[in-house]
Amino acid sequence: MKDGAAFSDPARERMMFARRLLLTVVGTLLLTAVLIARYFDLQITRYEDFATQSNNNRVLVRPVAPSRGLIYDRNRKLIADNRPSYNLTIVPERSEDLEKLIADLSDIISISERDIERFRKRLKQRRPFEQTSLRFNLSEEERAVLAVNGHRLLGAETSARLKRFYPDGELFAHVLGYVGRINEREIKTLEAIKYSGTDSIGKIGLEKFYEQQLLGEVGSEQVETNALGRVTRVLDKTGAVSGDNLTLYLDSNLQRAGLDAFKGKRGALVAIEIETGGVLAMISAPSYDSNLFVSGISQKNYDSLLYSQDRPLFDRAIRGQYPPGSTIKPMFGLIGLEHNVVTPSYKINDNGYFYFKGIERPWRDHNFARGGHGDGVDLAKAIIESCNIYFYGLGVKTGIDLLSDYGGQFGLGATTGIDLPGEKRGIMPSRAWKKASRGQSWFNGDTINTSIGQGFMLATPLQLAVMSARIASRGKVLSPQLVKAINGEQVPVIQVEQDISISDKHWDYVHSAMKDVVHSSHGTARSINKGLTYKIAGKTGTAQAISIDAEDKYDSTKIAERQWDHALFIAFAPADDPKIAIGLIVENGEHGGSAAAPIARSVMDAYMLSNSSTALAENEEP
Amino acid sequence: MHRNDFVRQLNSPGGDRRPSRILNIDFPLLFILIALCSIGLAVLYSASAESIFYVKRQATFMLIGLFAMIVIAQFQPRLWERWSILIFLCGLLSLVAVLFFGVGAKGAQRWLDLGVTRFQPSELMKIAVPMALASYLGKRHLPPRFKHVSIAVIATLIPVLLVARQPDLGTSLIIFSSGFFALFLAGLGLRYLIFTALVAIAAIPTMWFYVMLDYQKQRVLTLLSPEQDKLGAGWNIMQSTTAIGSGGLSGKGWTLGTQSQLNFLPESHTDFIIAVLAEEFGLIGVLGMLLLYLLLIGRCMLIALNAQSMFGRIMAGTISLTFFVYIFVNMGMVSGILPVVGAPLPFISYGGTAIVTLFLGFGILMAISTEPKRI
């Protein structure tokens, strides 16, 4: 109606509508015919097929479990494997009387109340005719008994599946974590189909972090069963796809050397490959055997781990937070030099006390209390002998803002981004942090405590190792990584931020001071330099587990062992061309030099040894 | 606004005195609806493993729906015509509210929590969109001109996209088709129809790559080859076709369907309920039910043909066609010729909101059917 006619024509519009409606009636009838044809096809033409199929539903679709990805250490040594294990499963629809069947089974093999209780829970979550496990890990004997009595146990079957096995038991417990049975809470969140072939899932550690990669893809098979529920033939099969294999940076030899060195002590150690940020060793002591958890740990075993005073289940390496103590001195020294707060020629006179204007009570040097370190303490000496008084002054003059800014760049106060779940962030205090967490302003006294790694400051052993690696690499900011390759494909090194900008001469100065911590006659870690064929640079630390008043002297004989100071050590080697960096803590170990440093040395020895042997192998090859 | 707009005079002098005119009830429609509801309850009893609880709840919703339908039938169609745009805008607003404050389950955000009860705006839009379009187009010269077509298309697509985002592809398709039917019945020109067909073809790859979520794609793939996904959605289809096929000509008998009673059939009391009916009552049962549906649709189309206004015609026609879409999509998906979208079978599947919405639509149809003749 181009002319925009003002008249509408109701009669014509009605006719048009009637025609349109007729068209839709035709369409409706056509589509109805399609539906009828389809239902006719299913119900009449193919009736026989479907009737047979539904007849007791003899054709079953069963999931085929994928095999979980394997985990290797850097030397291609297998550290997480799958082994066959046999379960007793039940299909209630096949049994005449479920209660009687369970009772009969209990007569011939041992089935606990807890097994039955868990079985009933699982029953509620399954599909009809799906196998449900009643007992796990059948012994050879039990399997034989079941096979002999099979004819009178309708509905019960033994089925083989692969079970996770950790060949080294406790060596990698905290890092690898473990798989365990899927619990009710997890069932609600996970994708049911993906897990239809398996009853376990990564609970903690790498097993949890890389769950998606390790799991693999479930397959399925269509099987025909006889009236007793036994499979008579497989009609069709879609294979499962195995999970991805992981290769780690971890080195079993270093791990072993470290864990052995921790024998009888509590603590944690992390060693990092400086070039890549790869984690060479990660130990939390004491450890436990992760195989215990794989098919359900017994309550007794679990309680003994959970309530042990040594807290073996606690992953100290990434979740333990300790005051870093004097180990942060090299870092603060670097900041002081870079910002001209101190120079190499600047010296102080240390009489053991530090007075701050307006505060009557002095800060005291607990590490070295016999009247102080004396005259002429420069930065090198302050690092080598761990002089607190020097750093009180350096800290106050630098100011908390710079300290906390650099602390962040060196990896403190934030998660490092390692590929593990549950990492703690520690605390690198700042004005904003104190305002937010305590609602108080920052005081100079806080800066003084911070300048020797005490007060609010907390760091995980992993963060200590990261800080040590960043000092060793002259400011390269890499994120620590455990997984080196997935299915043989290299995982790229993660450069988090740009390098820390500090001039080379300051790095040289601090590196040399750290070397003297180990190799000079006054160094706090001189005890480990005996017989060293290479040079280690390090810094000891001692952190108070309880607070001591400035006027009291710390005396280990007067307090219980659990309250003794923690011993810390950071180190890298070889000192002039660093390859490996370490951070470690020995809980209540008292002195970094005597308790912590020797452990670092054992790990470094293991590294230098295996490194030189691979270097040899490379030389032989051409 | 006149008082008569709201409630009709019971004893208008010289008016029609037949009970259907006085009560404003279309009796053929009412009888067919009651028959369908009764069948629905019987099948539901069997499909829910003979649960009186489900049947009672469903019956309650049906009674609420019947009551609402009769109440709605008491209002003049003219009133609905006048208010339709406002209702549409309210619906649109609540859809946007769902986007921000909605609650839901299984990853879809579809409900508004009103404290006392929960409300699903997308259900309302199933009626509000055709009503608004019928009202808008009914006032124009037909066939509609480009401007009016454009406005109608936009008014349809906004709720369609909002609902698809929730995500609820089934409801979104229903709303889309209701908008299309309204335009088609209003006499949409041939060139628009061709254009729509071309756009639809072009939209398939776009939908696939940009709009559809992984699980929705999975369902389409499942339709193409159910064997690929035997543990997931393919399992449902394999079980439902087995259930339908094993029903044969006359079925296994009420509550005797082995597939459904042994829990092989998923969602047996909601979206897949037709499989229970087909298994237990056979092809005869399926055809009987289809016949009832067709009678209902036929009656509705007759109402559309005899309606007094263009609004009434388009509205009644659209409701009956949309109703057929429900049936076709549901029966098609359960028998494996359409992908699985969440679409209940009207009056048979368990689900309160859907039933009440259906009755509301038929209430408007009754109002249209009993409107006094204009002179």
C-alpha cells in the first residue's frame, strides 16, 4: 500500500488470514504425519529388535576406565604408576536377595561394617545394572574363594581395575599428593560421565592440580549378558584414552638426599633450578606413605597421621609460614646499596644494642649477644656474621615502602604461582597491609622488626627458595614449576614479571658476601665448607618461635624443645655460576648454620654429583 | 476505560443466553483439556514409579491452571489487546532482572526469587510475545509494511536472545516460533519468508560457533550419531527409543513398562514421559493422544477463524500453532529425530509452571471464542 491508504479492508484481511491459517493446517498435518511415521517405524517395523533389546535389557553399556597418566621425575624414573587391583562388585538387579548375598559374601571373605555402609551410599548414586564395589583390593586367596563359590553368588563379580601406586612411598608424598575415592561432596561438582569408569580422583598435590590432564577420557563398551548377568560377548567398543603423562623437574636423588638429611627433624626444603625455575626437590618432613590413601585409609592409620605431634600430613614446603629471620638480609642489603642508603665503605660500631629515637627500650641482637660485633661492621661483615644492629639502621633508613616493594619482587607476600593447590602467601608487611589487617598505622618499630625478618613477616620455604633463586640469577623473575613436560611436550618457562633492576656491582658485592658466609672463617655457615669441591653462597637465619624480651637471654635449656628457635638457610651453588638455589627450614633447629645448612649441603652435593655425571655423559656422546 | 471492559454484563439485554456465552467458557475446548489432563495424570502415576505425591502436586497445578483459565476468559479480548504491550514490557524487564539477579540450577539462570515463590519470566514471555505482536499487527493494515515487520522482529528477538543466554534454548525457540507465527498469520510477504529462510540457513554456522554452548552442540552431535555418546545424552535417546519401540502396537500395559519401571529411562516423568506412554500403551496409545492434541488444535484454529478482531485471530492462531510446536519438538526429540532440548509434553509432563502457562494461553483463547459479535 504505497499510497498509505487510510481505508483498511476487513473482508480482504479476513480472507488473507483464512488462507494463511489453511497453510498452517497443512503444515501441521504434514509434520504430524512425520511423527506418526517415526513412531510407526519404531513400534511396528522395528518392534522385534527393540522388544529383544528391552527384554531384561540384556544389552548393557558399560564404561571403560581410562588409565591415569603416569608421572616421571626428570631422570625418567617412574614415580606414580598404575597397578591392577581386584574389587568385589555387585549388581543388585542380578541378585535374588541383596541382603542374603551380602551375608553369604561376609561368610567367605572379610567384609567390614564400614564396607557395607559405604557400599549402600554408592548404591544410591549408580545407574540400574551398574556394578557397584563392595570390597576393594581382594587378595589372591579371596579371589580364589569367590571363584569357587561363584555359582551360588548371583549378582556378585570380581572386577579388575587399575589402581594408583607410588613406588617411592613417602619420598614424594606432599608434592605428588595422592588419589582417593570420590566422596559425596565431589560427586556433586564433577562431571558424572567423565568419571563413570573410575572411582578415584586426585585429592591433593600434583594429582589434584593436574587432575584434568591425568584423568584421560572414558570409553564405553556394549556387552550382551546372559540371564545371570555374566558378559557373554562384547558387541561394540569405544576405547578409552589414557591420561597425559607428566615429567617433572623433580630429581629423585636430590629428594632422597634431602629427606634422609631431615631424618628425625621437622621442616621443609625446596630446591630450584635457576635457569628454568623448575623445582628440583621439594620436601616436607616428616613424610608419610601416600599409598595408604589410594583405596581408602583405615581410621586407625588416619588418626595416627592426623594426631601425630609431628603433623606429617601438613605440607610445610608450601603451607608452612615462618618468620624468614636473617635470610632476608642479603635482599635488604641489595636494596640499601641500590638506593644509596648504605655504601660498601659505610661502617657502624656495634655494641649489641640499637636505640631508636624516642623509644627507651633498645632492640637487641639475639644472634650474637656477647657485646655486639664490635667496631667497623660494614655490609659484608653484617651479612657474613649476621649482624642485626647494622640491619636495624639500614631498615629504618630505607623505609618500609621500599622494603615491602622489593620484597614483593623477590617473591615474598604473594603466592609464587607454582603448579600445586593450596599454596600459602606468607606476609610481606606494608603500611597498607597493616591498615587492612590490623586497622593500625605503621610504626618505625615495625620497620625495625621487619628489617631482620621478624615481626609480622612470614614466608613459606618455597618463597625462601624463590628469593634465593632470584638473588642467584641477579633478578630474573621466574615462576617455580614442577611439571617440565606433558606427554613429552615441554611446558614453557614462566617469566612472571620483568627482571628486578639492581646494578651488577651490587649483585657482585652481595654474592661475594654470601659466599663468605660459607667459606670465610667467621661465616655463620662455615661448618659446611669442609671438603667442598665447589663454592656455595648462602645465608643463615634463626627465627623466634616465641618472643623473648630484650633484657632476657635466649637459653635453649630453659624452654621446651617445641619452642626452640627455627633454623633457616638459603643458598645457591656454584657461587660464581649459580645452577641451583635452595630455601629450607628446620623447625626448632635453633641455629641455621648448624641445623639447616648441612641439609642444604647434602642436597647440593647430590645435585653437583648427578650434574657432573650427566656432564660427563654428554661429553662421552660425540 | 469503560466498566464493561473488565467484567462483562451477565444479563446484557438482548444478549446471547447460551451457557457458554454467559459463563464465557468454550465447552469443547474445556472437555478436550480435561481429557488430556486425565490422561496426563494416569501416565504420570506410572512414570513416577506410582508416586501419589507427584500426581497430587500435578493435579493441584492443573486445578490452579483451570481456575486461572476461567478467570482470564471473563475479560474482554479488547482488554488484553490494550494491556498486551505493558505486559510485554514487564516481561522484558523481568528477563533483564533474571540476567542480573536470577537464581537457578544446573548452570542455568532462569528464575526470579520473589521471596514467597519463584517466578520464571521466560514462561510469561511465551504468551506475552504473541499477544503483543497480535495487538501491534492487528491495528495495522495487513499485510504489514516493512517498518511494522521490523518492529515486530525486534520485539521478538530481544526476549529470544535474553532467554537463550540463560541458557534455555528450548523456551527461546518456542518464543521465536510464536513471533514468527504471528507475523506469518498477519500475512507476512513472500519476500520476507524467503529472506527468513536464507537467514536461517546462514544462522546455522553462526549459532554453532558463537551462540551454542558445548553441551548444546553435544546434543546435536548426539542426534546425528547416538552411538558416539553412549554414556551421556546418547544413552537417554537409546533408552527412550528402546522404550518406544518395545511398546509395539498395543503396549505392555499400564504401569508394566519395563524400561521405565526399571529406571532405565531418564527423566521419565518430565521431558521423556511420552516414551512411558508409548511403551505402556503402544502405537494405539500414541495415536489416540495425537488425535486429542489435533482436536484441540483444530478447535483453536476454528476459534481463530471466527474471532471478531484481527487481534483475536492472530493471537488464537499463534497459540494453537505454538502448542503444536511443543508437541512436535517433544515427541521428535524423545523418538530421536530432533536434538534434545528441554521441552515438556504439554499437559502430560510433570511441571507446574509450564502447565499454568498453558492454561493461561487457553484462557485468552476462550475469551476470544466467547466474544460477542460486533455489529
